[in-house]
Amino acid sequence: MKKIILLFTVVLIITAWTVLNIGYYDTHWAEDNITVFFIKKEPALQIEFENMFATDSDFDPVHELRDDDRQDLIDYCRYHLGYITQIEDESDRDGCHKAYIDSFKKQTTATTH
């Protein structure tokens, strides 16, 4: 009985750590759509994120973003990139986009060396 409780506790801890620290988003490219997993910059219950930069589409002006789209972008920037902003104008979005590009460059550099 103690082994079952111990096993259950270990599984619960691993699951909690995973939920709090792992996130993902789906890309929306014209030909190559994938799911990208990442380690969050800080723990959060949210697991699925929307990455407006992982698409072939052009960006909508920030003032035209719906509140939920703006919040999705704020959450993505914060938890995946560690870029904390309220996305009030294009410069905020562009800063997050630069952080995205920089993180992508780091990933490709790390895998090629």
C-alpha cells in the first residue's frame, strides 16, 4: 500500500511540474505545421499558447487586436520568451517579435553546433 501511495505521489509531482513548466503552440505555416513545445520562463497553469509570429499572415495593427488576441500575445511573450509587456502599441509587439526571432536563432544555432 505504501508503494502505491509513493508511486501516486511521484506521478502527481511529475504531472504538476509538467503542467506548470511546459507549454506548447502550433505553427500556422502554409506548408509545414508543427507543434512546438517549450519550457516556460515562469510557472503557469496555461499549457497551450497562441504564437502570432508562427504564421505566414501579416500582423494586424495592435489597435485592431481583440482583447483576447492581445491577451494571448501578452501571455505568449511572457511565458515563452520572458518578454513582459502590455502590448499597447506596435513597438511592444515588435519587441516581442524580436525576442521570438532571437530565441529561434538561439535554437537553430544550438542544434547546428
